[in-house]
Amino acid sequence: MTDQIGDNEKKFLLELFRQTKGSMSAKASMYDVGAAIGLDKPEAKRMAEEMMALNLIEVRTLSGGIAITGDGLEKAEKFNAASGSDTELSQVNKEDNMKCKAIQTSQAPAAIGPYSQAIAAGYLLFVSGQLGLNPQTGEFAGQDLASQARQALENLKQIVIAGGSAPDQVISVDVFLTDIGKFSEFNEIYKEYFSVHRPARAVVGVNALPKGACIEIKCIAAL
């Protein structure tokens, strides 16, 4: 039972809560959380695994990023109240977990219409369709598929990072090609960005794309 967890588990949970400011959509390093309560890296990893088994935290990234769950948030508040801590956990606005946040970075092309480069909401990051535009010049990286595909994928990557996620946290990718006959060529380029981690994907042939582009790519990533 989660009410029966030990003192170290309680400390770990409360420290995670403090580092993420009570937001279930935010994440912290399990190693940083462990270090704050005197655990070395192996101990912190074991602690995180125990807390996962109790459904109090979840792992978000392969590098050790963790987040508090709804059950964990409830427990943290109870533990804090019982300890008489000065930390006002009850003042945390839980609605912030699902508020939409627009993402903007100069490392990718500015939006060319009434939309954001990406929107973060809850546990997810929704990245708008990216063309093969150079963010510095606003022009296509080239007129060929290879140039535009690589630039579009790079733009996508930069927005994902700016949104607080990572390429290995991309859940799904949607690709639009004006020449579906170049599917195999695109696949080889795509592998340069997604080789080990392979998100769900759809590739669709279309008649035309904005600005005369030959490819557009969008994605959803986990936060």
C-alpha cells in the first residue's frame, strides 16, 4: 500500500514535487532528486523504480527524467501536511497541468500564419507542420527533396527541444510529400534522425503544400 511507504520514499516524492513545482507535466532528473536527499545514482535509480511500481512517479525520458503522477501528487500533499512543512503544496494550481503553452524558438522558422510553432498541453507537445525553410533566411534549404527533408526534420527537432522534450520522446510523426514516388529517398533521410527510436508514422501523398514545398512534417512528443 502506498500509505505504508518508508521515510526515504516520502522524502524522494516530496523533493520531486518541489523540483517540479507541483506540476504533473514537468519533469526532473531522478539523480538530482536523489542527490537532494543524500542518495547516490544507483540508489536514486532503485528508488525511482520502487516509486514507479507504486504508481507515484513515471519515467519520461531515457536519461532519467521523471514526473509525479496524480496519485503521487495526492500523497505528497498528505505527507507534507503531516510533517508540518512550511511548503504550501495546497497552493499549487493543478489546472496548470493542462494549460496550453505556446512554444517559440529562433532555431526554427517563424510561423507563416496564425498558428504557433508548437503547443505544450499536459504531457504532450504538438508541433506544427514544418517545411524545409532555413530559419535564418526564411528561404528553402534547396529545391530538392533531400535538402528540404533534412531542414524540415532539423526544424522539427529544434522545436521539440525548445518545448522541453527530446527526439527520443517523439510519439508520432506525420509526413506529407508532393511526390510519393520519392518515399524511399525520404525514408533514407528520415533514418538519420530516427534510427534507434522509431515513432509511429504516416506518410501521405498530397497535390501541393504551402510556398511550393515538396515536404511538410509534424509530430507529437511526450513531455
